Amino acid sequence: MSAEENLADLVRHAREFEERSAFAYSLLEGDGEGVVIGCLYIHGSREAPGRVAVSHWVRADRAALDGPVHERITRWLREVWPFDAGRIDYEPR
């Protein structure tokens, strides 16, 4: 992705966040002050209205963290987000 494409992507994510239509988060290693190791995306499902689609990725050099990141996000969604966990589509690892 070029720098220009990346900027356009970030602007889109910021607009979606402000509109509360989709949410994109950087995944940070450590206590939140660390290096960006991936991203998390939460948005309404395009295939199934009324459902929530969740996905994430981690950098290749942090691939071993994919499973633990998935578990932590799953717990965070259950404990913090205001929607029914049964409506969340998030592929298991």
C-alpha cells in the first residue's frame, strides 16, 4: 500500500469511527505503549444484517501471538462491548 493509499485508508477509518459505523484499532505489544503488531476491525456484517463482523491480523514476525490476541479480543468483546456475543462473527483460531 502506498503512503497515499494508507492515508486515505486512515481517513476512512476515522470517519467510520466518528459515525460509529465501524471501528479500527491498532494492536499494541505490551502495556499499550509498545510497538504496533497488527490491527482489529469491528463493523456491521455485510452478509448478515444485524450481526457484527470482527477480524484482526498480526504482523508475520508476531504470528505466534495470533491465538493469544484472538482470545484476548474475544474476552474484551464479551466484557466491554454492548452487543450480544451471539451476534458476533469472529473466526476461531
